[in-house]
Amino acid sequence: MTRQIKQALLLALLSLRDMLASVGPVLFLAVALLAGAYWWLDPQPPRTVTLATGPADSAYAEFGQRYAQALAKDGIRVQLLTTDGPAGNLAALRQGQADAAFVRGGSANMDGDGSKDIMSLGALFYEPLWLFYRPAALTSHSTAPAKGKPPAMVDARLTSLSQLRGLRVNLDQRGSGVPELMDRLLQANGLMSNEIIASEMAPDAAAQALQEGRIDALVLMTAPESPVVQRLVQQPGILLAELPQADALARRFPFLQTVTLPRGMVDLARDLPPEDIGLLAATTALLTRDDTHPALRQLFAQAAQQIHGGSGWFNGTRDFPNTRTSELPVSPEGDRAINGTPPVYQRYLPFWASNLLERMWLVIGGLIVLLLPLSRVVPPLYTYRVRRRVFRWYERLRQVEAHMEDGDAETSELLNELDELDRVAAQITVPLAHADELYALRNNIEKTRRRLLGRGTVSPLARQVNHG
């Protein structure tokens, strides 16, 4: 039984060796092609990505933290790059300092062809133009008091940008894009920038100055999640201006549109605001470079769906992200994430596996098409290797027969050669499917021996020795 087990084990190992040797060339070709395609396509993204987020403690910075947390689940570390604002974000993107950036609408086309190497992952949220002011300051500039009389009290509501004439107005800091935008809006209202007392403090400092009465109004453009907006919109003695001319301004500046802050949206219990307020707003998009790895663009687009897909002060559920308001071409990854349906395998596979499958599926499909006809050579090659273990000994048998016919060798030497061949044939192991070829070899050896013995040229002693 032990000998049978050894023979079975030997047969299994030999069959495995033959199979591997037969499949080896095809497998080598497949592995070489896959390795070449992997190197060419570079499916796995860098493990670190830089996101330009604008000033610290801004709404951009808050969103940047959320993106960092979302991508960290897939092993991607997001480095947050602080800049002066949307203009700084765009500059960092163009200069290659960032792989992605939050950029407000109207910023990407301010310098002509500078955005040709940049693409969008979709619009993410509205950034309204917030104009907060102190009604008391507006009242003091509304009428000129008569000699010896106090100023007349009028309705202290700001309904036009022209009412800012002579007021101390903070236009946000350089790099935010707000000073440039306000200059264009003031000119549209017939007001020159030198007709207001302008300052360019950071939002936090400006909010503090407004509360302390050191300025009369401040302008900023940011998402409602901004801490400054959240504070001022609920601050007593400070109002948010509504612009009745917002529709006309939106027609003049295509990157702007009108939005409405619904009554009670800020605080239902306190009924803040007490009425609907119409505002001007731009949409902010997540932009990337065209050489940013496609897998990173896919991760950012998927994270945008989770972070910005809910309802907010100015939008309903699933209004964002969208491709309708994007000023730049939307990348395929952003379009699939926003408008398409994610593949089923993304729900069950980890990111690296699903990304590898998505990037390499065309190559894998091509390899399958190529290897199907090539795989047909495997069975004949396997058969050849098995039969070769038997057929290789026919050459020696043919040499014995040739010597026998020519008579140039002693019969005893030829009988010894045949006995050696018989011993070798007895040790050959082949699968049962090829056993007939092995027995045919041994039968041919025996026939040759009989022919040799039948020639009568061997002594009785030699016959006795050769037959054992």
C-alpha cells in the first residue's frame, strides 16, 4: 500500500509539473501584458492629495476637514492648503501646488485661458453675497439735519447698493474676490469705489468691528456654514440687506444668480429672518487639474455626493452637487458620480480593488479575448510532454535494431541494452490516459528481444542470463 501511495503521489507531482510547464508560456504572456498595462495605466492613485481650502476658520476650511475625513476611510491623506481665498485657491491649482481646490463661480474665467488645464467635479453649494449693516449708521446718512434740529428718523432699510455712499464698508480681504466683485457691482449702481470708505479686514475682524460700531457695513461672500454668517445673522442691531435689484444684477453678471433665504430658516422659534430675503449668489465648484489622478477625482466626487447632497438654507435635497451651473467642463468622474449610477461592485469591494477593476477591466477583457485561442495550445503541449517521456526511448530501441541488422555488435551487448531499456520503461510514470503508449514501448522492447534471440546467435548461457 505504501508503494502504491508513493506511485500515486509521484504521478500527481509529475502531472502537475507537466501542466505548469504547458500553461507556463501562456501565463507568462498574460502576466507580462498585465504588468505592462498596470505600468501604463497607473491605476492606483497617490496616497496623499492636496486640497486648497482658503482662509482658516472659513466655510471652505470646514468643508476641507470633511473631505479629509471622507477620503481617510480609503487610505488617502488630504493635506489642506490655506490661502487668501478663491483666487488663491485657483492660483495654487494652476501652479501645481494643489490637486483640488474650492473655487467660486466667476473666478475661473477672470484671466482668459488660464483654466484650460482645469476641470470641474461639479458645483457644490451657493455662496451668497452677504451685506450686513447697522441700521443706525444708515439712518444717520439718510437725511441732512436742519440747523438746530436733530436728524429725521427714516426707514433704516438698505434696499440698494447706492445707499452705501459715504459709509464705512469692509469689502473682505484681498484674495477673496469680493473687492473686485463689489467694484463691478457698485459701478453698475452708479457708485464709484472712492465714494465709500472701504476697508479690507478679514471676516472675523470685520464682524467684530461692525458689532462695535467702527464700521457701518461689511460684505462677504461665503457659504451659510461660515461662523461669521452664523453669528451676524442672529446678532441684534445688525440686519441682512435684501437687494430688490438682484434679478437685474444677475442678468448683467451671468456667474451670479438670485437665491432666497426663507423666512424662519435661521431660527424658526425666533422667526429669523422675519421675512424672505432675496440675495445674489454664486455657485462654488470643486476644481481639479487634468493631470490629477482619475481615482482621486472619483473619490472627491463621491465624497461631494455625501457632503453636499443634503438640504440647506438655499437648496433642497440633492440639488447639489450638480453639473448645471458648472462654468468649466465636468470631468467624467464627476459626471458619473453626479448623474450616473455607481457600479454594483463598488458596494462590496474595497476602494483599491474596485478602482483596479474599473481602470483595468478593458485590459482584462482584452486579455481574455487574446488568451482564449492561445489556451488551445495547452492540451496538445501537455500531451506532448507526457508522451515525450515514453517516446524519447524509442531512439535507443531504434539504435539496437540498427546494430542488430548490421551485425556490428555482440548479441550479448544488445541484449543488455534491451534489458536496460526495459528497466527504464518499468520506472516511467504516466497518467492512465497514456498508459497504452508505455505498454506499447515495453511490448516493442520485448519483440526486439525475441527477434534477437530468434537469430540463434546467442549461447545458451547468455539466454539464461538475459532471462534471469
